[in-house]
Amino acid sequence: MNNITEIQKLKLAVKELSVLNDIATAVSTTHDLDQVIELIVHECVNHLNVEQGAIMLLDQTENDDQFHTIVREVDTETDIVPYHFGVQLSGWMVKNQKPLLINDLPNDGRFTNLSDEEFPINSLLSVPLKTKGKLIGVLNVFNKLNDVGFTSDDQRILSIIASQSAQVVEHARLYDEEQSLKKIEEELSFAKKIQTNLLPKSNPQIAGFDIAGMNISAKEVGGDYYDFISIDENNTVICLGDISGKGMPAALLMANLQATLRGQALFTSSAGECLTRSNKLLYRSTDMQKFATLFYGILDKSKNIFHFSNAGHDPPFLINSDKKVTRLTKGGTVLGFMEEYQFEEDSIKLNSGDTIIIYSDGITEALNEKNHEFGEERLLAVLKENLKSTAELLIEKVFEAVKIFVKDIPQSDDITIVVIKKT
């Protein structure tokens, strides 16, 4: 009798080693998460003689223990575990984190209302997938293909498989995430190149004026925008905008705004009318949560006149040679907020020594370690102190002052500035 018991134990040990060896051999050929899971489930279905197997992985991005179910079907036309059952099973496993063996599920009081004509579950064996004491998922097999049902030996084998497979699955998941992040980084890098190409490659050379602009994005891509658009030999559009939000959504809207403005700038010589037309187009092509502030100006070099319209943007500074400050406010609301809106415009005569500074709120709202903003007063002080500098040097002085102010605090918003000096 003892000999028979020892032989049975030996056969069981050989079977366990065989299962683990088959799984190890199969998963060693790939790092792909889907393939790793498919191979593990396939081996479980074959060795345990069941109708179907499934792995449910805990979704790392959720806060309420949500599971993502990955199923590989065998001998059935069903390709998913019924949702209502999956929720109850995963909930039980999160709470108990131990093997679950049921051979008469319809009459098991722990799970109710689980009848499913497409995929009737009569018996199941479920074990936790844990690595370093942390639950990462559940390994399940359904409907044992014999009259006896699942046994304690089946539970032991599946538990061993889960123990050995959990780290493999976790490594595959991390590898999958790493590859996804690399792809995102590559796409963002490509998007940054595209966005950089949308911004002016050089400052305009206009007789009697010194003009410069610069943009520094807080992320790979940003929502700030500035542009120089030559209309004819005398008139040049100079504009600066700030898109709501950050990152890729803001960058896409920025590209849309640029294309819209460049198209409308050629149809009208009125700053207010250009914004009125552009606003209507943006309203129709964006959702209610997206909008843009924009300062739009047209410099007429033949008359030294600057026509402008301000669509909800921080009013630029006009500083004359005596350091008297005027704010350029005329215009209207933000772009894309109301479909029918008539923007007003104004114009100013530029005299020798006059300087216009157009900027985004990434400058004034830059925060230091005490959570204090750089603010308009500091910006004005830097501008007045360096008013006789060239446009490019004045921009450098502003950026340098902001950098000194924030110290080691990371940049949280895009920074953009355009300076127009009448020489």
C-alpha cells in the first residue's frame, strides 16, 4: 500500500515538473505580455484537462482593484468570461487572496445570478498571481472535463504554476509598459520637431524696427504660439497665443490656431476682423473645454502704425523712451468660447524708442520654492532696467530673471515672449 502511495506521489511530482518545464520553455521565447499569458493559459488547459482558462490582471492604473481579463479559449466558441462573473470572482480574490475550488458553481452560495447560456460555468479553480507578496492577478481554469471535478492535486498544480508564473507575467507587463513608453517618447519627440518647425525659424528683418521672439516649452510639446506673417511689403502680422491646457492636446490646438490665423490673415487687413473670422472657425472645430488667448497685431512699417486686437490675452506692455507704460487691452474675449463675437481693434503710432512686449502668463505665473509668482511688477522692472538693449538681449534678460527667481523649481508652463522695438 505504501509503495502505491509513493508511486502516486512520484507521478504527481513528475507531472508538476513537466508542467513547469513546459511553461518555462514556452515563455522563454517571448517578452510579449499577450503571448506570455496565452502560453501559460494554453499549458494549464492542456495539463489540467479543462474547457477554458483565463488570466485576469489587476489594472495598475486603477484605484479600485479593477481587473483586465485576458482569455484564451479552448474547445468553446466563447472568447470572454462573463462580465458579471468576472467582477464577483476578482472581488472575492482581492478580499481573500487564496485558492478557490468549486465543483458545483450553480449551487454555491458565495456567487449568485451567474447563469450564462453562452458560457455556463459548472466548475472552476482559481488561484492568485502574487509577486513579492503583492496580488497582480488571478489564474483561472473552468469546467473540468470529467465527472469527478477539480481535485486538491489540481489546486496544488495550479498554485505552483501561478507561483512560478507570476514573476514572468510581471516582467512581461513591465516590458510591455517600457515599450509603450518608448513609443510615446518617440512620438512626442517627433511631435516636438513638427511643432518647432511651425514656429518662426528667424526674426523678421524690418527697416526701422528691431523684432525678436522666443518660446520655451514646459513639456516636450506645448500650447504657446507666436508667429510673424508677412502680408505685403509694408504689413507684417505679429501675434502671440496661449492655448488652454498642456501637452499634446494643447499642441494640436496650437497647430489648428496657426493654420487658421495664417489663412485668415491673407483675407483681411483688419486685426479685429481676422480674430472674428478665426474665432468662428475655432469654435466649430474645438470642444467647449478648449480655447485660446491671443494677441494679434499688424505692423505697418510705412506709417509706423501698429494695429492690434487682444483676445483675452495678458495685455502687452508699451513702454516709451521715458519708461511710461501703457497696456494694450482693446479686443474681446478668448478665442473659441463664443461662435458669434465681434472683436474690436485699436492702433497706436510708434515713435523712436517705443518698445512693445508681448508675453505669455508662463512668465508672470512662474513659481519659486515659496510658491510666490514672478508677477508683472518683477517683469516690468526687468524690462525698464534693460529697455535700451536689443530685442534679443531684452528677451534673454527676462528669461534669465525668471530662471534666477524660480531656482530649482521645474518649469510648469510654457514661456513665450515677443519684443518689438522702434529704432
